[in-house]
Amino acid sequence: MKITENVTWIVKIDWELRKFHGEQLSTYKGSSYNSYLIRDEKIAIIDTVWKPFAEEFISNLKQQVELDKIDYIIVTHAEPDHSGALPLLVEQAKNAKIICSANGAKSIKGYYHKDWNFQTVKSGDKLSLGKNEITFIEAPMLHWPDTMMCFLSGDNILFSSDVLGQHYASYELFDDKVEDKELLYYEALKYFANIIAPFSKKTIKKIEELISLNLPIDTIATAHGIIWRKDIKTIIDKYLEWSNGYKENQITIVYDTMYDSTRKMAESIAEGIKSVDKDCVVKLFNSARSDNSDIITEVFRSKAILIGSPTYNNGILNSTAAILEEIKGLSLEGKKAASFGSYGWSPANVKIINEFLQNSGFELFEESVKTQWSPNQEEMTKLMEFGKKFAEFVGK
Ligand code: FEO
């Protein structure tokens, strides 16, 4: 599909994809690996696709261009979902140079163990294709050390790599063609929360730098999902908002439970919160029965979280440990938290959870709440009171 007269979307839409980054990240809406062919006096291709689709990609590309006519293969970052078809392409595009950042050359060599014909570029470097030229903008750690964006003059397209993208499979190429806008933005938020959030400080700086360059961007062509041509300002503003201590009026309660005691505790605490802050969105997730990537998205958008687990042997339940580990990796800032849980003979649970939360950058509520065996009516009332006090601690 053509984006402009000179630029063609060589895409692999992966409708079946349900897990990404191995088994780590859920992708209910599938995804796409977006590669772009630019025809000018010189011919360039930006990125490839994941290895399982390499042959299909090469075959599609051959219908568009003779591979030995390709002058440049531009790699915006070396992660295998975009570089997987590189070995096959390099083998057949015999006259092409690989254009990447210095870190990109290192990662490509690290993955494919080949000393190909590399030309490294840095921010501000330009590559003339004939009528139009590409300007490179390095964006290290968004989200890989070698990430870079490229701006194509004339067509005014910013190839943004993973930044501003979403895992969203669709034959509709552009944002204004997508029917379910709410879902598109949810997927963009989920992508940010799970992948970009740990690098928020670098994201703000890079987006501000991008704005200050005053590039006449008509299109943002991402490495995954839908291409932005209508909502360019909206998605850029969203990224600035998301990367700057983002929080909505929401408290998320994540718990696991063996015999329903910790679940009952979670529900009583939620009632307490709602009784004093009616406008606050309160959401509960059993971490053993919910998708971790969705929980992370909800944690990301919350002003505060509560984590609950019973004591299990000398520790906590494994789904709680897993979600805590994932939350820790996000380096979130400006959020508050507390812990709760039931126990039989060892109330070690809340101490373990509190240590995790503190080491993950949360401001911890001075109280935790634990119940031996199962909460009775009196304890349920205390749990509601705990919820009220926590809501007051969190504030509006
Ligand atoms: Fe889409 Fe970071 O690879």
C-alpha cells in the first residue's frame, strides 16, 4: 500500500500474534511489522520484519523492486521483530549499505554475527536520496540503545521506529480510517505503559527536541500498527503527558487469594475508598486470573495502588511476586501504595510486599492491613476504615 507516491508500506500484518517479547506482553489485537520502501533517485528500505515472515517479506518486496537496485537498508533499531529478515535481504540486496546508528551496528553484529557493509549515522546527519533527503534523529533508549528516527523531506514523513506505535493489526493504514479510536488509543497507552514507560525522562526530552526541530511532519510512520496522519498533535501530546508522571483519578487493587480471604479484604478496602471518593475509579484485579500487561496498563494510569497476597510458605503467592517484579522494572514515579493480605501463622506477606513497593519508587502508606485466617464482620469494617484512610492519604 502506498503512503505517498514515493513511499510504500511493505507490511506484515500479524493477525495471530497474542504474545510479544516472548511470552511477556499480551497483544489481543495482533500487530504489524511495518517496513517502508522509498523510491527516489536512490532506493531505500526502512526496517524489515520478524524472522518467521522473512521469506514472505522478501517475496512481497520483490514485487515492488529489484533487490539489487536497493541502495540503502535503514535500521531504526536492531530488535529482531524488525531486523529478522535482514540476513535474507542483505544476501539478495547485494548493492545495499546498512544505515544505522553506531549502537545499531553493534547490536546487529551481536545478533547476526556478520560484518556487513555498515554506514553509521548520528543525529543531524542527512542522507540524500535524490530529490528528497533523510535526516536522522537518534533516540537512544526509546526503547533500545540504538533507536533512531528518520525524517523524509518532501513527503514530510517521520519514521518514528517503535515510539508512538501500537500493537494493532488492521488493513486500515491510517489513524483516520480506524473505526474504534478508543481502542487504538488504549493500545497506544498499553504500548507506552509496558514498553516505553521505563524511559519516560528520555522520552520527554526527545519529544521536546523533536518539537523544537519544527519539522513539517505530515505523517508519523511507526514500526508497529497504524500510521498517524490526522492525530499527529494528539499522539505527541499524549506521549508528553504519559511520560511526565501520568496519573488518572484511579486506584487499582491487585491481589491474589487462596481461600477468598484476601479477595474479601480487597473488596472491603475498595468499598472504603469509594465511600469517601466517589469520583475515583477503583478497579480490582486478581493477578492470577488477569493479564499482566493489562494490569500494568491500569497501574500506570493510577494515582495509587494496593497490592494484596496471603503469606504462602515463607513468602507471597507467585502471581503477586511476578506483577511486583514487573512493576519494579517500570521505575514509575509520583504514585502511592499500600499492602494487605491474610495469613494463617506467619504475617510475613505485607512486609515482603512493602519492601518491593518501596524499592519500586512508590510512596508507601504507613499502615498495612493483615487478617489472620478469614476476616469477620468486625475486621471487614476495619478494612473499610483502612480503605477510607488510604483514600485520604492518596488525596484527589
Ligand atoms: Fe518493535 Fe522494539 O521492536
